[in-house]
Amino acid sequence: MTRPQMVVVALLVLTVWLALMAMGAWLFWRHAEVRLALRDQPLTLTLPAGLQAAATVNRPLTSRLKASPRVPLEVDQRVRVRFEDALSARVALKTVLPVHTVVQVDQQVRVSAPVSLDVPVVRWLPPFKVTVPVQLVLPVQFKVPVDTQVPLDLDVLVSGRWPEDLIVPLKASWSLRPELDAPLRAALTRETLFTLQGPVAPLALRIPAMDLRMPVSWMALVAAPPPLTR
């Protein structure tokens, strides 16, 4: 390889290296962050005139609620009731039942009875006594009017099951007085919007601890002020 060729290769390598260094510096400048840990740092805050700001004040509130209020309760509705068990009840009844009717009898009555007969044989001889069994059917038809009063005196135990649901109307009015005795915790939040009409004296603040992250692109090199001479 000749000397001019070596010079060209060296220039190419140097160009590539400078390009890589410039690319790395640009990436570091655009995406890198600087982390600062501030501990017990004094700070002076100056608010300009015309600043619009909002102030929020949060104040916890702890109390105890103890009361006995009067609460009226009105109920007017229909309730569906189902009886699962058997219903038992004792029924006592004492009364007089009037009976007004006509009993009609229409039937055939069979009659079977012996009949004694005197049968003459000869005039000069006494008659013979003969017993003949007789069977016949007699039709019987008559009406008997019945007009009476039948006394009833019942004392029985009855039981059964209700087959369907019952719709029971429920209408009542109560006046309740519940006892309230419980701790009460709340937070009062108040937000105020204001605008500074004039300049405000600088406020002296102190930061006990703060972690600050800042992009490198925000940083700038500023000449340090000269030291104060006494």
C-alpha cells in the first residue's frame, strides 16, 4: 500500500470516528438526564405581580355524633304470605237448626204371613181349620211433612293446609327513635382562586430533601460571578 492510500484510509477512519462521537454526544444531549439530590437547601421564592394561582386548604375534622332523632315510618303495602305448616283450630258451635221438609215414601213392601181358614167339608161335619201361608207385595206411597227444630252442639278440632298464597294488606305507622353514638371523621377542603395585584416580598423557603431530575439539554454553562471582595 502506498503512502497516499494510507493517508486516505486514515482520513476515512477519523471521519467515521468523529461521526460516531457526534452521534453519541447528540443522543446523550437529547435523552440523558441528570439527577440531583438536594438536602437542606435554602430557597428564595419571588412571586410576580399579576400571577393567577389557586390555594387549596385541607383540614381534617374529628367529632362524635350522639343523637336520638325521631324518624316516622309509614308502611302501606301488600305482603304475600305462604303457610307451610298445617292450620289447626277448634270449632265450637251451639245452635238450633230448623228443618222444614217433606219426606216422600214410594216403595214396595213384601208381606209374608200365615192365614187361618175354616174350610167346610160336609154340612153335618164341623169345618176344618186350615193355615195357608200368604206372600204378597203391597205398594206403599205416602208423604210425611216434617217441621221441627234440631239442636246442634258441636265442639270439634279441625285442621288443614292453605293451598295458595295469601295477600295480606299491611298498613301501619311507627315512630322510631334510633340511638346514634359513633365517631365522625371528615375532611374540609377549601379552594381559593386569587391574582396578585402587586409585588410580593421574596419568601424564604428551605427544602429538607428533594430528588430532582433534569434533562441534559436544559443545562447551560454560565460564567460564575466574581467573588466578593471585602
